[in-house]
Amino acid sequence: MNALLLSTAVIFIAELGDKSQLMAMTFAARYRPRDVLIGISIATAIVHLASVAIGYFIGDVFAQWQGGIAVVAGIAFFVFALWTLRGDELTDEEAEKARKAKGFSLVAVGTAFFLAELGDKTMLATITLATQENWFWTWIGSTVGMVAADALAILVGYILKRQLPERVIKYGAAALFAVFGLLLVLEGTGVIGGGAGLRPVA
């Protein structure tokens, strides 16, 4: 349950203001919201399944160094915070491709989101979470979190035809990433949680 709630919250935050959320808004202006949401859900489930597999492998191989992994994960979340502050904009070319996508809408949306998520910060965040939490519930939670955030973008793109307040999203998401990072570092060093800290586990 902890893995489910944590991954849902973290990925939801990561997706706010992300390029793929901007793509969701663009697709929603062209296709039916239902088709866009289904395409996003399928692509997200596939990408995040690969992400948790990578994260689970890292966590299993280096199980005795969980404290160190937690510290590295915390640092990664600080990087995500800075990444969020930097912003992630959809280029004119990418927006034009989204608007002019041909063929079956599910294929167009699913393919676009699959490619957009490869190496994106939400994928990296999912990998990081899977090194610390149960892989299955991390997969479910990260998928739910991203789909929920993109559903919000679809709603905004379809009804309001405008983005959410960029400044509020950017600074709020960055602050929460920094908090998650700090908690992970404190846990990894043994300051909180009662863990072994940076000492290897026998």
C-alpha cells in the first residue's frame, strides 16, 4: 500500500507540466478524450513495467546497500526538482505532429506517448521508486499517477483549451520533489526510519 500511494503521488507530481502532459492537451483538441486516455494508459503501462523491472533488478542486486541506494535515490529526486524548475516545453514541431497525427487515434496517441516517455523524468522516477518499494505496486501506482495527471490535462485541453497555471505547477512540483529527496537521504543515512544507514546489510 505504501508503494502504491507513494508512486501514485510522486509520478502524478512529476507529470504535472511535463512534455507528455502538454501532448495530452494537444491530442485532446483533435481526438475524443476517451481514445486519448486509453492510448496514454496502454503506453504508460508498458513503459512503467519496463521501468520497475529495471528498478527491481538494481534493488535486488544491491540489496545489502539499500542505505546507499536510498541516498542516491534522494539525490535523484533533487535532480528531478531542478529539472522541473527548468521546465519542459513542447516544441512547435512536436505540437504540429500531435495535431496532424493520422490513422487510428489509439495507435497515434499510444505510439507518441511511448516514445515521449522513454528516458523521461517520470520513467527515471519510476525506476528510482522500484529500487525502494514493491515493484508490482510501484508499477500500478506510477501508471495510475501518470494517467490521472494526463486525464487532468485532457480535461483542460478539451474543455478549457489552455494550460494549468505554469508557475504554480512548476514551483509546487519542484518543492515536493525536494521534500521526497530529503526524506530519502535522511532514511538512507539512518537519521529516520531506524535503518542501518550507509552500512552494508549482512
